[in-house]
Amino acid sequence: MAEIKKSMRVGMYYNNNDVRVEEMPVPKIGPGELLVKVLASGICGTDVLEWYRIKKAPIVLGHEIAGEIVAAGDGVREFTTGDRVHVSHHIPCNTCRYCLRGHHTACETLHTTNFDPGGFAEYLRVPALNADRGTFVLPPEMSFDEGTFIEPLGCIVRGQRVAGLSAGQSVLILGSGISGLLHLMLARASGAGRILTTDINEHRLALARDLGADAAIRAVDDVPAQVRDLNGGRPVDLAIVCTGALPAFQQALESVDRGGTVLFFASTNPGVELPVQVDKLWRNSIRLMPSYGSAPLDSTVAIELIRSGRVPVMKLVTDRFGLDKIAQGFRLVAQSDNSLKVIIEPHRS
């Protein structure tokens, strides 16, 4: 601890257009806790979901992190200083009725755990529970930048698992941002059949084709009709909604085959209602399935997918900034233009 500064820089979020570099004390750790030097932290699409974040502002955000342990509290046995790690911010208890039924992301503990203060900081304190079941040592061949994808890819892993994606199934991914492209890459690695994507951004549609989409559709066109044309005259087995735009949810419902599934991976703004034809779902055995977050098992799978190169996540990195340019990074992600994964490196000069 002698070499660690008493104060540190953080990126303090006020709103999407106001993220300031401020100073705050380096967190002190207690028994069972870890102090991690943050070396890479990805900006997630939910970080710029302003209606979701503004109510807690000012706040230090950032949950897609990788770094190095610089101090360990009393009682820590599994980790030591110098370990290169990824730390999960939300951790389930593994003992409540939700966890025991496999619904880890509905666990109350998961919704109340976090690290201190957030990933857009030079250092963070890892509470004992997170250290115990949410800290993962990075494989030697994995970079810190790759480590920032463990959390988002873990969410993708969980989503496709609960949706029951199996080899050979046709898939429609609505929205070709970072989550949509990760879904594309994992579905391709998992042996899915025909994979179609949509977006309103031509650059992202082109990238989706480069990453393995069989076809990329302009979201403003008649998506259900194009899906049938491109999928041998049939709707798809699985439609994955990766954008909060209400038309995408409606397109998904109209593009899924009998016996198929619509995965709500994204959420609309609060209070938005989605009209569904219940009789159509009933008669055609269509399943609607939401997916939020991830659990430790999903992170473990994500680590192996990245380590093995089966999901080459670095193809999605478009920008890297030091903490002094975090405001620029937030603007790029919020604008949803040609940037995809923006990584903040807090100790970068």
C-alpha cells in the first residue's frame, strides 16, 4: 500500500454530455477485500442509458473492467498482489430461491452488490462477496482490453442459453451494436444456421456481414418480409432484440416461426407497452424470453470463449482513451455512430 497514492482520478458521470475528471480518495480495504488497479474499463451501452443512470448521478460508472490486484485484505487466500483479474460488479448469493432455481439475475443480492466506486477510476475496492465469487484471474494470454469483454460476453452467453439456441437454428438479431455483434459472433461459434441482422447504420450492417452474418437488413425496410425471403421462405427459429427501439420488438414478433423464441435482450424506456397478439402466441407456441445480466458461470464460459479465440472480441474495439478523454468516449457511445467498443485506460498518460 505504500506505493499507492492517497487520492485518485475518476470519471464522474452527471449526464451523457457531462462526464468530468475529478479527484477522490483511494478506497480503503477491509478483511476479505481487494484493491484493484484498473487498467482497462469498457463503456457499456447501459452506461449511456440516461433515463437509467441519471437518477443516481453524480456517480462513477464502469463495470466492464480488468486490472491488477495491488492489495489484499486479511483472510484473502485465493488471490495475491500482482494477479491480473476481471471483477464482476453484480454477484448473486447462490442460496436464495431465485438462485436455486437458476434465476441468478433475479437475486436481490445481485441487484444490491457493486464495487467501489466504479470502473472509471484509477483504483477500486472489491467487497468481500465480489472477491469471493466474482473475481476471475485472467489467462496469461488474455490482454486487459480483452478482459473488458468478459462481462458483456457473459451476458450474451446467458441470453443464448436461456433462449435455448442450438446448432442449426436460424437466428435474427435486431440491432447490430456491440451486443448484437457479440450475439452474432457467439451464435456463429455455436453452430447456428442462417444468421440475419438488422440496423439503421450502414457501417454496422457492413461490419455484421464481415463478422459472419449471412445477410444484414436495413431496419427501416419491411424486416419480416425480408427475413422470409432470406431464410428460405420461413421465419426464424430465434429472434434476439438488441435495441430499445419499439419497432424492433414488433419486428421480432412478426419474424419468428411457430415453436420459436423471441429473446428480449434489450429493454425499452420505462413505461413502454408492447402489444402482442396472445392468440397467435398461444396457437403457434411462440415463447417470449427476457434476459438480464449474467452470473459467475456465464463469466467462466466467456473467459474460455475469449481465451480460445472462438469469439474474437478485439475486432469490436474502435477507440481507446485515457481517463482525461472519458467525456469524448461517452459522446461516441451515446451517438451510436461508427464507434463500437470504447475502452478507457485510467492509467494511460
